[in-house]
Amino acid sequence: LMRVQGKSVYRPFVYGSKAVLLPTDTSKRPPNTPPDHTHQWTVYVRGVDDADITHWLRKVQFKLHETYAQSQRMKEAPDQFEVTETGWGEFEIGIKLFFPPESGEKSQSIYHQLKLHHFGEDKEAAKERGDPVISQLYEEVIFNEPAEAFYEILTTD
Ligand code: SLL
């Protein structure tokens, strides 16, 4: 694998979760939602401002709490890199990023603490308004001395 000497390429993305309270009225809940589930949430990896990142990010594996059936969820483009579920508790979600095979890059793991309840200064007002609970971070992947073929892909977007 030929590598581009002395170059580092940074690629930005965001990851996080969005949670909403489920109605208690069964007719308004998603079908077959267990009665003890209080929230619906989505965990995701996306480009900044929804930029396409699929040229450098090929697959994302989300590792949910073991209370979930099939707790390892693999998402591959053109699917969105996200998982939507219902539940009652907060937990840490493992997020494993897989790069294109021609990159020769190993997968990288990050972790996200799922948030269901409002937090921070405005939490009471936010709860009152029924705002979704969003916990999102900006991150960058660094490719040090990327493979030549991958460098072409990274620099022509
Ligand atoms: C807690 N340490 O006790 C955490 C664990 C587990 C969350 C949270 C239900 C999943 C299901 C669910 O929300 N699990 O029933 O499929 O708060």
C-alpha cells in the first residue's frame, strides 16, 4: 500500500442522539412499544450540515445496551448511519467507524452517552416546552499518511 508521506487529512463529522418523550396513550405510540418504554431516540453519525461523508466513511456499527435484541447494529451506505429505538434508560453507545477497504485504515471507536432527560441550565424550561433532548458533538477523523488511492478520494470532494 503506497502512502502519501508527511500528509495528514482531517475529515469532520458530528455524532450524537435525539430523544423525544413517547405519548402514554397506546393509540399514539408506535405499534408494539413495550409499556415501560418512555422515549423514542435516534443515535447517528452525520456530515456537518448533512454533508455527504460516504466517500470516506463506509459503515458504522452501533453497539446498544444488551437489553436490546440484536444489540450490534451495522449501518452501511446508502442507509443513513443511524439507529432509532424506543426505551426507558440512558446508556453508553459504542460507535465503530469503518473506512473504505482501499484506505487500508483500521476501524475507529468512539462512545456516546445516550441522553433522554434534559440537562444543563435550561432543563426545566426545555422539559416544559417538550423540546427533544439533543446531545451532539463535533469530531474529526485524522488520516495520517493516507494510502495514495484514498488520498485521491479524500482530496477530490
Ligand atoms: C439504566 N444503566 O439502568 C442503564 C441501563 C438500559 C436501557 C439502561 C430498554 C430496552 C428494551 C432500555 O431502555 N434499556 O426493553 O428493549 O438506566
